[in-house]
Amino acid sequence: MPKSAAALLNFIDASPSPWHAAHSIASQLRGHGFEQLSESADWSLNTNGRYYAVRDDSSIIAFIVGRQTPAEHGFKIVGAHTDSPGLRVKPQPWLSGDGYARVALDVYGGPILASFTDRDLGLAGRLVYQQTDGSLVNSLIDFKRAMLRLPNLAIHLNRAVNEDGLKLNKQTELAGILGLNANQQLNADHFTHLLAEHVQASVEQILSWELAVYDVQPGNLWGAEQEFIADGQLDNLASCHAGLTALLAEAGAKADATRVCAFFDHEEVGSNSAKGASGSFLGDVLQRITLSSGGQGVDWQRALAHSFIISADMAHAYHPNYPGAYEPNHKVFVNQGPVIKINANQHYATDCQTEAQFIAYCREAEVPFQKYAHRGDLACGSTIGPLCATRLGIRTVDVGAPMWAMHSLRESAGALDHKYMIQVLRRFFSA
Ligand code: ZN
């Protein structure tokens, strides 16, 4: 197995929620000499300086200040998202009756709900509690064990499941079983108590939380030659990991442009939030870098005009069991290299010039590439690419590694493709 695939699986397993993903990314950055900047502080940046900023715990932008000013050489940006679709714990989740305690779950984004049944479901996220002096503490939390389960109905009680598919009602059939409660001995405080234990606080001190459901099974290799990988959140932690690994590997390169990794939360719910890709975060950071370099007047616009975004998000690999789902001339295959995503209606931001530039990077990095277009009679997904391009006017290409089962709790992809993606992103960041 390429070492990069093993590193990816470790990264995902350490990042069970978008808040943990930003935390994992920040730890790696600090290990490579990056300094955290607070958005509320004044920034004074040094040439070749390594910095990062985090907005609301789950969007993170890292950058290395270039040798030349942004007005002259612009920004080289790799964009991706930290969130994955799935299930989230409701604010008042306690359900009790019929001898069981259950936890009510909400749907976040567009997961394949059936893939959450019969799996070992952990809980991870963040919570806020109040200390005795009145101050509020924000803390990451991860149970690191199976806490919940959504058992299927037996086929004897759901005879049509193989003909009709597994359908789950989002209000009534998505309560995770937490435990036994035959004598109603447990009440709603019990769930809060489980959270409070983690931060050594009392139930009264816990004020609020955001908790995601994840699969506690670690990532693994599969296939006759172990040529495939399987894990949760490949969409899109694989792209975050590829971008971050490339930036860290090339951090010492003498680059004129300021190199940036921008990873956003909330992509799976449309990106419209203070920290989402449609928000001000990326523009704010780039503008502050430009000002810090002495930029004034039209230098900001000049910087954007010199810039380039590689929007990295996963792509749909051809699935031989479902040939009819794909555009026959645009099948892309696992372990055959990064996919350039093209859509005439701008669901992807790629145009023929940014496509050509990415192909040139692939050739220089000796990495194969593929081109994808969605079926004309099927609604096409989108990425942060068109949003960042719209907001900032930066030339953008949409690319990604091919994968199967996008938005399943257990996705799969090629072990080699991750290495290819890192290679081409390293080429992008190498000068
Ligand atoms: Zn995605």
C-alpha cells in the first residue's frame, strides 16, 4: 500500500467530525512550524512565514507567505471541505418508552441513510459548558466506542426490502438505540450526563452541543491486491489530506506566490454560513495577506487576477454493476488518476483554460488524469469551486479522486489515487 493511503486512513480515523478534522489539520500544521492567527488580532506577517486561521472550530485556512507580493504573483489555493453528510444528535434527543432509551437524530446534508443501519455508531463533536466562575468552555468530545445502533427490521417483518429498497422515515425511523430503560429508571438527564462525564462537568454545567454520528470501524484496505481503501468521510477528508500533505511537503520550496489550503465546513448543506465557502472567510484571509504585504489601491483586485484555485472534491468512479448510471463517454476509473470535473452549466467551475493548466500540472508531475461529465438526464452535484470563483473572481478548476458510494457511511476508493492527487498538488505548490 502506498504510505499516503495509510496516512489518509489514520487521518480520517482521528477526525470523526468536522471539528475534529480541523483540529487534526491544525495539529499537523503546528508540527510543521505554522503559527495560529486569531481573526480578532492584528496580523503582521513575514515573507515565507507559515500561518493558519480557524473560523468557528471547523473551517481552517493555512498559508505560506510568498517571496513576492500577492499583487504581483497572487495566491495558489487548494480548496476542499471538512464536513461529510450524516446524522446529528438533536438538541433535545431523549426518547424513552417500550423499555428502551433512544437518541433522536437529524439528517445533515444528503447521506445514504440505509448505510447507517446495522453499524457500530460512535458520537463525536463539540460541546460548551460553563465553569463555576461563569466562563464558557468549548471542548471537543469523542466517545471512541459504539454508543448507538439503528438495527434493521428483520426481512420477515419487511418482506419487500429487497424489491423496494430500504427506506427510512427521517422523523420516525432514525432514533438510535442507546440502552435499556425497562423501569424508566433513566431520564433525559442521562444523555447529558454521558456528555458531562467526558469533560468532568455536571449536567447543569452543559449548555449546548453539536454531535455527529460516525462509524467506529477504522479504515482498511480491501481487494485481491489490497488496491482499494474503505472508510467513512473519504468525501472530502481525502481531499483535505491530499492538499495539506502537499502543502507541508513543499513548505520549504522557494515560491513567489502565497500558497493556501482553504478547508470549509458546511459544504454538504449548501455552504451558506459564516464559515462556509459562500461566506467571507477566504476573502477576508486573502485580503489581510494582501494588506500585510503593503497592498493598497487596486492591489487586492490584481492579487485575485493572478490567483488560481484547485477545488478538490471526490468524483464518481464508474461502477460496473450500474453501467446505466454514467455518461458512456466519460467513465472514470479507480486508481487511474485525478478526475477533472466539467459541467457546461457551471456546477463545476472548470473552464478549458483552467482544465488545460491542471493537465499541464499532471504531465509535469507524471500523473495520469481523467475527465468526467455527468449524465445529461441526471441532476449534477456541485462543489465549493463555483462558490469561491463567484465570490472572488478567481480562476478555478474542479478536480477530485474517483470513489464509489459517495455519501455512504462506508465509502471506498483507490489506494493509488490518493498518492496521485498528492503528487499533482505538490507540483502546484512547488513554485
Ligand atoms: Zn464533497
